[in-house]
Amino acid sequence: MIGTVLVANRGEIACRIFRTCRELGIRTVAVHSDADANALHARVADATVRLPGAAPAETYLRADLIVKAAVASGADAVHPGYGFLSENADFARAVLDAGLVWIGPPPEAIEAMASKTRAKELMGLAPLREVGAADLPVLVKAAAGGGGRGMRVVRRLEDLSAALEGARAEAASAFGDGEVFVEPYVEDGRHVEVQILADAHGTVWALGTRDCSLQRRHQKVIEEAPAPGLSEGLAEEVCALAVRAARAVDYVGAGTVEFLVADGKAHFLEMNTRLQVEHPVTEAVYDLDLVAEQIRIAEGHTLPNDPPRARGHAVEARLYAEDPALDWTPQTGTLHRLTVPDVRLDTGYGDGDPIGVHYDPMLAKAIAHAPTRAEAIRKLASALERAQIHGPTTNRDLLVNSLRHKEFTTARMDTGFYDRHLPELTRCGMGDPHAPLAAALADAHNRSRFGGWRNVPSQPQTKRYAMAGEEHEVRYRHTRQGLTADGVRVVHADAGLVVLEVEGVQRKFEVSRYGDDLYVNTTALKALPRFPDPTAQHAPGSLLAPMPGTVVRVAEGLAEGAAVEAGQPLLWLEAMKMEHKITAPLTGTLRALRVVPGKQVTVDELLAVVEPT
């Protein structure tokens, strides 16, 4: 029996594994980088071990340090989670060689399937060795790892060289392996996968299908189980292929076989020899704890001949600290509050935790389960809409709009969903029109020694706020009755709660303030000074860093004085383990270039200036 498990990972998946370990009576050990010394996964573990290293993201790739930490902490088993070393056969061997239990598939199975090139050959497929015009479009893909890193779609032959270079660099940074390959790119297919679970005694379960078609940058955003709209024959076919793939490599443990479905046919993509981010939807539908099953299998237990029966439908949405309207730019800052009511929430953050630049920007996963697909979608969309997310910009509105989009609700989505609909899904809403007044009244009550009451009525007081990219000005008065405002009746006002009556309807507004940032229910505001600072303006055409990061390269031949076109790539930043392209905001002349490769930049730092022609 396993007594202590070290999780060779961080964040949400480490916290999720620790939760199951506690339920099973197993002690837990966390490893952490210096940047994660006070992260939630380190706080909730029974014991922690620091992983030394100058680069925080690379510390979790040090197999030698992690095995040493497991031995030193007295752990008798290692769970790899997902990402980092989870599909590294050498790491699995090192764990086993140290006399520890490996909660994962045999190293030989990882070797056979973790490399996507070898997996395709095993399934009778092969990547492209040469690419000609007739092969376009193609997909450049990292041979190791996943999560959309090291992937590029190429539609012109002249772009292939740059795509290969960028994919190799990104894959090497994320997985420690820069190998990439090229395969045909199937346009507008559906991403369908099968969850498998196998014991060491020959039993293999195919736990139904999942649909993960809603993706950005080849990384999944919304997933569900079972995959809707598949014919019974096609669902049975992909499940049979998944079992065949598992048996071909004597697979043991949890894994996922992925397919691209187009024109009623399933095209094998890869087998992920680990737990997937989206595993909770399968858990909900089959009433299983897949981590608990992984541990039992590692202890030698046998699966029953038949898997449990599926019930209902589950949908998962990934909440990211990013701005989809700005090319999915990651966001940093302090996550002051995160609550999503009435659904399962898997997260690696607590209130007050910092969101940094070293790791993936996913904050949490929200999972809803209901008897039918329509009910599960409605439940999740409502929960996200009512969620309190105080901190950096997130993709919450995108998720709600996606879940309610007709193409999704009618199960007609595919992997091109965001390519087609992103502008309408990210169109900036106006926010609650009464939110600025509620914020002003709460602030006025908080600042008044009499709670907003005055013996002599005050002159109209003015407050300015930015809401949804626009400036709003509101007015109120202090009176003997308390705070008043034109057009509404102030039923109640204090520092955290304002109740307004508008046309006979009373509404509650919960107000939270963190410096100049305010949140009124789910509307975000920023308090503005009475008189703007004229020195805070930048020249037109200024390119500011959208996030802290490192300049990894500058466009070849680019120099001050060069003519540039609007949308032309000028440089690339690396942040949160992905590259982010910075393009010219307009057509003109590059008057200033303030960075070179390797330079560390902070948010809003001036990168370049393009002067219009």
C-alpha cells in the first residue's frame, strides 16, 4: 500500500491529486520552485521540498532533483501530473530505479506513445518527410508534450522555415525537447478523444468519448463528455481504436487517445500517456475518481471486467488569466478573489495569490454535470456569469458567450470555432450601468465619518470611473437622510453593499475595492483621478509590452528607420511558456526600437515606436 505520494508538478493538478490522496489517507509531498514557494500546492501539502534553479519554469524539468526530493522526503510513490516530465520515459525509469512506485504507465509505453512521431508509426501512419505546395496547409507539431506548445499552422511554403524554428524553440522551452514534425492539417474538424484506463492484468477500459473542439492556439478551452452528435458506429470505432492503441504497448494506468473527426471519419492524432486536464468531465459522467484509480492500479489492484455506466453530461471550461480580444495575451497581477458558485472548481490559486509570468495562465477549471447536455451547459454558463473573479483580466466573458453560442449549443462546433467567431465573442460589453454609482456610494460611505449622513446637504459630489473601456461620471449628495442620487432611491449604502431601487425594483450591489480597482457584482471598474496626468501619455504608434517577459527574437533585418506594414511581426516575447508575437500597429516608419533579444521587459515598457507615414 502506498503511504506517501510526491507530486512532480505544480498548481491545479498538484492540488487535485493531493485532494484524492487525503481522501485515501495518503500523505503528500509537494516540490516547488522559488517562484512557487508560497503557491497553493505548496501550502496544502503535508511536506514540501524546494527545487533549486535560476529559471523557475525549468526546475520542474529536473528529474534528478525530483527523484532526490522523493527519497529525502520519505515518499514511496511519485505521481507526475500532466505537462513537465509526465511523458518522459527517462524520468519514469529514474523513479523506478530509486525503488519508488511510479503512478503512471510503463516507461516502454511512454516511449512508444509519448513521441507523436513514433505513435503515428505504431498506428500505421507517418509524418510528412517533405512538404510541397500540394501538401498545404500543414501543421508543425512538437514530438513531445502537449497543451498547444510547439505548434504552428503553415499555409505558405515561405512560412515553413520560420514556423519550424519557432516551434522548436517553444517545444524546447516547455518540454526540454525541441523535436518537431509536420503532418497534414485537417481544417475545421472536431477534436474527439477517448479516456482509457488499464490495469497490469490485461483489463482495458474505454471510458467513453470527450469533445475538445473549442481551442485557442491549439490548446483546449471548453471540453465535454460524451462527445455530442457522434454516430453510434463512430463512437464505437474510436473507442475500439483507443483500446487497440493501449493493448499495442501493454499500457497500464490512465491515458487518452486523441482523434480529429472530419466528414464522418476519425483521424488518429496521438496518445497522451498521462492524465488530461479535462479528465473531470469523464469523472463526472462515470462517477469515478481517476486519480484514485491510478493509485489503486499502481498498487496492483485489478479493474472489474466492465466499466461503470455513463450517466448524464458534463462540461468543463478553463478559466485563463488572458485577454482573448488582445490575441490571447496573458495577464499578470494579484488574484484577489475567485469563487464560482454551484459547480466543481479545480484550481491552484487562493485569494490573494500572485499570477506570474513563469507558467501557464490557467487559473482554474469549472465543471458542471447534469442529466442532459443542455442543462449542463446552462448550469456552467450561469455559474461563470455569477463568478467573482477579482484580479487580472480573464476569459470569463468569452467562456459564457461561447457556451451560449448557437453553434455550440447545437453541437455544430469544430476546431475553427474561434477563428470564425472571436470578434463577436469578445465584443466588449458595457457592464452594469448602475455599477459606477454603486461604487461611488460605497466609497462615499466609507470615507464619511458619519456613514454618508450630513446635517447640511452637500453640493453634488462627482466620481469618475473607467468601465468596459469607457469613462463614466456619476454624481451623488450627502443629506440628512444619507446618500442620495438622481433617478434612483438609495435603499442602503455601506462600504461593501449598496441597494438601489430603480423604477420600483430593488437590486443589490456587492462592492469590493483593491486600490483603484473595484468590482461591483461582476462588473470591473477603475477609479479615475479628477484630473488626468498629461505626462502619462505615450506617442501615437508606441508599442508597449502587454506582459512581463523576455524578448526571444526580433524580426530579421529590422532596424530603426525601416518601413513597416500594419500587422507586420516586429518581435516575439516569451511569457508563460509561450511565444507572443508583437506586430506593427500601423503602416509607417520604425522610429525607435528599444529592445534586443534576451532583454527582460516589464508590463507597459516601451518596445518600439512606429510613426505613421
